[in-house]
Amino acid sequence: MTHFYGSYRPQDVEFLLKPIPVTMIEDTREKERLIQSGQRHYSEMLTPEKLPSDQYRRLFHEALEKNRERMAKDCLTLARLILRHAGDRPTLVSLARAGTPVGAVLAHLLRKLTGHAIAHYSISIIRDKGIDTNALDTILERGAAPESIVFIDGWVGKGVISDELHRSVSDYNHRRGTNIPPHLYVLADLAGKAFCAATADDYLIPSSILNSTISGLVSRSILNGAIGPEDYHGCVHFTEFAEHDLSVWFVDEIVRAADRLQPDTDQPAPLDQQTLARNSEAFIATEMARYGITDRNLIKPGIGEATRVLLRRLPERLIVRDRTHIAVRHLVALADEKGVPIEERPNLPLNAISIIRSALDA
């Protein structure tokens, strides 16, 4: 089996994904109807990915200028948390695709901190379907100690993927007789569901703004009829976007920013996960009642999740704390571009949430 790096360098990441051709669904409304009616799973379909406009690219670079040092500092914090909990020879396993840029940065930082070779893979996990067990098999077959595996993602919104990770890895351990920790490490945990996080702040992680051009020209993962029982989960490799790719450049930018920071010898303070989880559940329940939502999957809290909705789903509305704040300018631009109503609520505990339109209403 050939090694697949997307547009990254081998030292950044190896994708354990199968590039496949996919017929894109242009009609987002029809895609939502199929997903919400249960006729198709979201992982079976992709909407076409488009390059960002010049205005949107400017917003990305503006966000990077504002939060480059913050992300670098949080990556260093997360690296130290990994060393504390997993030892100095961790095997990094990013959850494709939001985890991939973060994992690539961590791989470089951990090599500098430990002096050891640090493997970094990016694999698929899909809500309701679980983690790619063929990819996990490969990682173990290549010699990784099960207890060394560290799962990486960008952020936690509600905690759906962290719950899926715990369930599916625990099931894998039971069936395979392994002891892989089902622990998720993220930059920002808004729901108190990650094992470790650098922060609980809903801040603008620059890589959350873009799609494949910040993630190795790789789509989100796919699990449809083209994937056989021995295959990795699938993806689309958008080679046509190569001229606009920022994946390697972005990793180097954050690593250089981390190198410029003064060494911090203080141990990262643990987050109050119980309070975070309690507050998150109360917030979600309140918002569902406020908008008459019965399906939790239709509410997406936090900047990262709201961005994903506006980029590839059918948004019903965007709610922001302050529409002039730099952290949500890209969201406001996307909402204006798509004619999505924007609601401003100064007492919102997060910077943004997005509501997906119900496609099942008459």
C-alpha cells in the first residue's frame, strides 16, 4: 500500500485514508433532506468544495495575524500535556480533518522537546459509524505501543466526536485485546468532553476558517459503497487546488511562532471539566428550547462548528455575541454571502453558534 501524505511532507503527517472519486451533491437542501430523513448518512456524501474568495482569504490572514501566537502557545501547552500523560514517545493520531493541522504542528514541537522520532497519522472517525479500525490496525502493525497512542482534534463543540471516540476505541480494545487510551487532546474544549485541552475559550483557531487548503488538500472522510472491508475510510484529494494550498506553510508558521515564545516551565492548569460539561449541556438544552429544536445535531456551538455549518451545510441562522468582533468576521461574511440571518446576542457565552435548517419541515 502506497503512503499518502496529501499535500503535506512525510515529516508532517501520513493519511491513512483512501483517495476515491466521489460524485458531489450540488443541492445542499437535498443533501440535508437525505441526512435528516435518515435515507443517507452524512459520511456518504460531499458537497463541492470551492476555493475561498479574495475577501475570505484576507479574513483568514487577518485571523492568523491576530491568533498566531495564541495557537502556538496552546500547541505548546498541549504538547506538554501529551508528554505528561503519554510519555516522551507518543504516537500522534489526528482525527481527519480538523485535527490534522494541529497534529502536524504537535509532531514538530514534540520532536524538538523530546529529541525522539514522533510518528503522526491522520485517520477517520465518523459520528454513528466509529473510528477506522483498519487504520488503527495499521498503526499497531507498524510497531506503535497501544498505550502510546494520542488522539488529536482541533476543538470540542458539543462533544459528539469525543463520545464517539471513547465508544469506538473501547469497543476496538475489547475485540482486539488492546489497551489504546480513548483520550482526546484538543486546543479548545467548550464542552468539557476532551481528556486534555489547552483552553476552554471559544477563540478563532486560524485553521478552522479554511477547508482542504489548510488540511493537505484532503476532504472530510467518506464511508460509502466504494469502501471495502479491508480499505481505509475514503477521502477526495483536491489536487486541482494545489496552487492555493497553505497546508505546509501554515504548519511552519505556527511552529516558528512557537519557537519564538519564551519557554514556559509552569505545568498547564487542568480545566474544570465537570463544570464545563454541566454548563454546556444546560446551554444546549436552553438553545434547543429557544428555537424549538428536537435534534441535537442541528445546533452547532462555537466558532469552529459554526464555520463548518456555513461552509458546507444548510444554515438556518447564525448567532453571534458581537458581529464586529474579529473572531466572527469570517462567519458574518459567509452568512452575508449566503443570505443567512444573523442574530446578535451580547450575553451569549460563546462567540458564535449556528443552527442548521430542518429539511423535514413542511
